[in-house]
Amino acid sequence: MPKVTVHLTADQLTQIRAELNRSGEPMSHLIRRAITAHLAGTVPVGRLEALRSARALWKGRKDLPDTGDLRSDSVRES
């Protein structure tokens, strides 16, 4: 496999290191997976699963205001 040098911003490197700590996979695997997902135009599977698992996070909660109430509070009356 050919080697490539990539220049990253400090923020990008920080985010990559955080993901490495979460996943435990080698940096090269993480970067190849991200490039493959980007080139395929897809959301990485782990992120998609996280979004799906949070889909109904607040459903059925009684300690939060009703969405309709929040919207009516933000509408300016004429």
C-alpha cells in the first residue's frame, strides 16, 4: 500500500485522536475508513447508528415543555 503524507490542522488532529481513544483502532484504519466513506458519499456507519439510537431520546418525557408551547413562546404577536 503506498504511503501518503497529509497535513492536518491542530483541530483535525485533536478530533482524530479523540476518535482513536473511543474506537481503539489504528490511525491508519480510521483515516482510510473516513476517506472511503467520503468518496462513497455516505455517512460512516458508526455515526449513522448513533443518530438512529438517539432518534426518540426525549419521547414520553414529562419533565420537558411541549414543542407547541416552545414554538408559541417564540412567535411574535402583531
